[in-house]
Amino acid sequence: MDLRDQLKNLFPTHEEQDFEMPENPAEQFVQKEPLTCKFEKKGRNGKPVTLVEGFEGTDEELKKISKKIKTTLGIGGSEKDGVIIIQGDNRDKIMQILKNMGYKTKRVGG
């Protein structure tokens, strides 16, 4: 007796249904505008930070991107209000990481 027969014995009124997978799975989110990487010291007691702005996805996706950047570079940072804040001036490294993840980036400032 196989599993289907056992299930029929347990649930005699249940009708078996065939489920079809959709041909086009949910399309992956596509960023319309490039992410901007800019350097800032203002309002942070003179400590340099790199800001990544312009992300259009969910907060969970933003946290995944932030975690990837922080673990790859081995530095601290946070994410809030759709902006990733990374300690230090690491624009070039961050832009390379984002490019490898498939995001377009634009460098802002010097």
C-alpha cells in the first residue's frame, strides 16, 4: 500500500487534484534607478560614512544587501529609512559588491 492509498483511507471524501506550476514564476524585482553611493561626514561628529541610497525593494531585501556588504568588508553599519549606512569611505568596494549582486550603481561626490 503506497502513500496515496493510505491517504485515501484516512480521507475518503477528499478528491485528488493536479497542481500545475505556472510557466512564468514570479518575476524577480528589478531596480529602475541606479543606487547612489556617497561619502558623508556632516552631522556624524566628523566620522566618515558611506551612504547607499535609492533602493526600491522591501526592507528585508535592504537588510540582506546591507548584511552582504558588511560581512564582505568586515565593517559595521546599519540600514534605516531605505538607506544603508556603512562606516568609512568604502564607495569603490561597495559599488563593486553591488555590481556583483546585479545592481547598477552611481558614485556621487568626489
